[in-house]
Amino acid sequence: MHNFKNALAKAKSGEMLNRQEICALLAAGPEESEELFGAADRVRHDHVGDEVHLRAIIEFSNYCRKNCLYCGLRRDNHSIPRYRLTEQEILEAVKKARELGFRTVVLQSGEDLYYDAKTIAKLVETIKNRHDLAVTLSLGERSREDYLAWREAGADRYLLKQETADEHLFSIIKPDGNMQQRVQCLQWLKDLGYQTGSGNMVGLPGQTLATLAEDIILMRKLDVEMAGIGPFLPHPATPLKAAAPGSPALTLKTLAVTRLCLPQAHLPATTSLCTLTPDGRKLALNCGANVIMPNLTPAGVRDKYLIYPQKADIIEKPEAALNNIQALLTELARPPAQDYGHAKKPPGRSF
Ligand code: 5AD
Ligand code: SF4
């Protein structure tokens, strides 16, 4: 109790929290959580304002070369049909996003080398030439040269979640990779001037509050511009099918503490949280979140991008989703942003 109060007071005064203090906040009971959420909401208001940024996500390929234990797109999952959108199909989805008023498109896929560096660079260039849009890429771990080519083609941002900052847990749940390489990629991205996003899953088997504290500390150290925090959800066609899902309460606490530790970051109300709890979006927006990422993947393939089951956004049409978002934002007196929603502070190097 004492620890919680001290840590919260320190966070409110803008001081940097240490490991123990972050853990004390993450351990908040139900009443303390309300205080924590209130503090995170205020810091969000003071540092990034009331606007909510809408980013259209286009999931253009569900092929993946990796075999992450938690993910439905893992290469050994032969029970899902695989798809790849053509350049034309991707550009149509981008056009639709712009017509609906979006100022950012997020192009996401599994780690699919079918799209080589040149193809992606050309795609980014075409989008930037045709539309008044910020472009975020989320294509996994690639070489520094690839990241450089895409940055030079005009990509503004890159999302690459660390997933967990626990090196041992990382090597178990992501058997194809290691944490050093992942962190290296994040450093390259920062250095190349991308607004860089990381993030984690809450409730992974074997994870503790100390692990979540490390997650937050790593994101603070990397000085990321964005952080996606969502619950782990077991997928029936993966080795983690019998594991328990992450809890909504702990996910919200992690989001709130991340807001306190990274006051300027863009933090989405994640689709995974909305999948876990119907009120997820509203709850997240009230404890630190300031971004929503509606799904603009074409209807014909959208149900095949099943990283976890019952993904909240697979059925809803973009127009209907936007109406619901607009109603929620009106209720919360949180205006949708009209600009690109770039990070407040300039990222690393720029071209
Ligand atoms: N539960 C929650 N999130 C998941 N992701 C992948 N699989 C799961 C799961 N089972 C998230 C990861 C990844 C993003 C594409 O989806 O955080 O970065
Ligand atoms: Fe592939 Fe990413 Fe899923 Fe891992 S989390 S299997 S890299 S899509």
C-alpha cells in the first residue's frame, strides 16, 4: 500500500520510476487501480492531448517463416488457408482507407520474404506519391539495408513488438530468434529515423510482474514512439493452446504504467484487449491509450489473419467500425485527430 502510494506520487511528479516502483504500481489492487488509471489518464491528457489517432491496418499476407509458440500464423499451423494480396489489392485497400478519412495506413504481414525489399519500397513510394498518408510498416525482422530502403522510399513508422523483455521466455516463445537481434532491429529502426513502435503481451505463461516491469523499462530505454500492449490470447492451433489468457485488469494496469513511464508515446487500445473484453476500447482510452487501429483488410481474406481466435474486428465493415468509434469518442469527449498523428518529438535521424 505504502509502496504503491509512494510510487504513484513519484510518477505524478514526473520523476523516473525504478523497477521496484514499477512493480508496486503493477501490483495495484482494484481500488488502487482506479487511482493509477486516473493518473495515467491525466498524463495522457497533459502530454499528448485528448485527440485519438486512427490508423487503418491492412494485413496483406498471413504467410510467416517463423514459428512463434503463441501465434496462429506460425509456419507449422497448416490448418489456416494462406493468402497474399497483390500490389493492386493492397493499393485498393489503401485508397479506401484514405477515402474514409484515415491519415495513416499500417501495412502488416507475417514474416513473408515473398515481398522482397524492392517490392515493398515500390509500394511505399506509390502510396506516398498517390496519397496524403503516413505509412507505417510492420513486417517483422529484416536487414538494416531493407529498413533503410523502405525509409528512403518514404516509410514514416515501423512496428516491431519486443513481445517480452525476458530473454529466457523470449527464446522459448520465439524459437527462431533471440532478443539481442530483436533489440538490434529496433535500434536500427530508431537510428534510421523511423517513429518506432514496440510492445508486449500481458499474461504469457511464465511471465511475472517483474517481467512486465522489464518490458516497460526496455521500451523506456529504447525511447520508443509507440507501444502496443495487449493480452496474450491462446490460439487452439498452437503449442500454447492450453495456457490461460492474460487478464484484462493486468493489461490495463500495464498500459497505465507504460503511459506514466513514456508520457509522450502513442499507445493503442489494442484489438486483442477488445477481443478479451467488450469494453476494452473504452477502458483503454480512459487509462492512457490515444490510438485506435481499425481493420481495413479486404473482407475476403480478413478472417484468415487469425493471430489469435475470435479477433474482435473480423466481421465488422470499416464503415460500421468507424461509426462505433465515432460514437465512443463523442461519449468520451475525445475528438478524432485530423492530422498524421506523428510522434510529438522528432525520432532519431531523419532524411
Ligand atoms: N495473443 C495475443 N497477441 C498475439 N499476437 C500474436 N499472437 C498473439 C496471441 N496469441 C500479437 C503479437 C504480434 C502481433 C502481430 O500480434 O504481439 O506482435
Ligand atoms: Fe510470424 Fe509474427 Fe506470428 Fe511470430 S508473431 S509467427 S513472426 S506473424
